[in-house]
Amino acid sequence: MEEENINLTEIILTSINELFSQMFSSIDNTIYSTLDHLTFINTDILKNNSFQNILGSSASEGILLICNSLVLGFIIYYSINYLISHLTYSQIDNPKQFIFKAIIFISIMNSSLWICEQIINIIYIITSCIFSIGENLFDTQITFSNFIDNINKNLYLSENSLNIFSFDGIIKSFTSFGMINLVFTYSLRYIMVQIFILMSPFAFLSLITNSSEWFFKVWIKTFLSLLLVQILISFILLLSFSIEITSSSMLSKFLYIGIIYALTRANIYIKELFGGISTTVSAGFSSLSS
């Protein structure tokens, strides 16, 4: 009777381990390459005809048409304020200053897509330089895929060696579910970057008057914070390749957990440093409004 119970327990444990092993293997083969694409944003994010049509390729199309129509509203707003300032003696730009600012920022507004493209390209170049350092030092590409492959080779001798109830199994579970969270988090970030690009014409237009320039300050701070996340992540990944992870070293395993946790918190750290919004899915939607 005891032997039957023992055999039944072993069968159940083996089945559970095989189930989780297949699930983790599926995650390894599908998620990490996608995660690299979502996290390290480059100018390809703009190479979408539908997206460009929404923004508009000229002043008479898309969102640019709306913004150019709003110019008349800004002129009327300034004119009313200018007349009232003579009665209230309030400080306001003189007409020459307003006209000069209007010409400059309307021109910039109509080139907003190109400006956003250059900002994204600069951030991606910095990220690529960090990756180049890692490739020269460790003779491997610094990617999520290679990072996980390196962990799997050192912690798990074979696909059948995973024991979900061991410490290594717990680490593997934490890694896989943490990476799934990262996919959702950086998918949301990817969408938010596109949304803020679409908002860029309004942001540049708001610089025409002193009373509306606060919108540009909020926009640029948030837009940059969304992009700067990938620089912090590239440093974290670079550091991860410098750690020698072995199945016999408990310290390296704890450091590995720390790296995974740092990756999941990266956008929160950037938000605390530079402001902006957090796109961490597990933090709830309340963080988007802070």
C-alpha cells in the first residue's frame, strides 16, 4: 500500500514537472525575442503607413490638420488677452514676440514626426552603444533571449532536470512569470510611446503662449521617461552577463533574482528619477494618472 502511494506521488510530481517544463519551454521559445522588439524601441515604430496617416504627412492631413486649425484659436486667444492686458496691466508677450514664436513653433509642429524620430534614434543609438560594450566584453549579443539561454544552460542541465518544487524551480517560475509581466508592461509602453508621438503636434503648438507651455513640459518629460527606460534596462542586462551563474553558487542565484526584479521595476525607477508615468501592469491603472 505504501509503495502504491509512493509511486502515485512520484507520478503526480513527474507529471507536474513535465507540465511546467513544457510551459516554460514554450515561453522561452516565443516570448523573449518579442520582448527584445518591444523593449528596445527604434525608428521602426514610425514605419507604419496607417500611423503616419493618422498623424498626417502634411499640414492638411490627419492630426496636423487639427493642430493647424487650432492656430486661429491661439491667435484669437492672444488677441483677447492682449486687449485685456491694457485694462488689467498684466504681463503678456508683445505682438512681435507672439508672431515670432508662432512662426517658429508652427514650423516645428509640422515637423513633429521628424523630431520624434530623431529623439527615438538618439536613445536607440545610446542603447546600441551599451550593447556593443557587452558584445566586445562577453562575445555575445546582449538580448533577453541570450540572457535566458545563459541562465538555463547554467542552472538546468537538461529539459528534464527541472523540479518545480526545488529552489531552482522556484527561480525558473519567478523568471518566466516575471518575463510575462514584462511583455504586458512593455507592450503598454510601446503603445504609450506611439500615443505621445501622436500628441507631439499639440505639445509643440502649446509653446506659442506662456499660459499653455505647461503641456509641452509634461509631454516632453513623459515622452523621454518612456524612452529612457530602455537605457536602464540595457545597463541591467549588461550587468547580468558579467555575473557568473552556476548551479552550485547560491549567491549567483540570488543576484539573478535581483536582476529579474530590477527588470520588472525599471520603468518605476525611471518615473521616480525623471517623472512621467509608469506602465507597470501589475501596479494597476492608478499609476498612469500620477
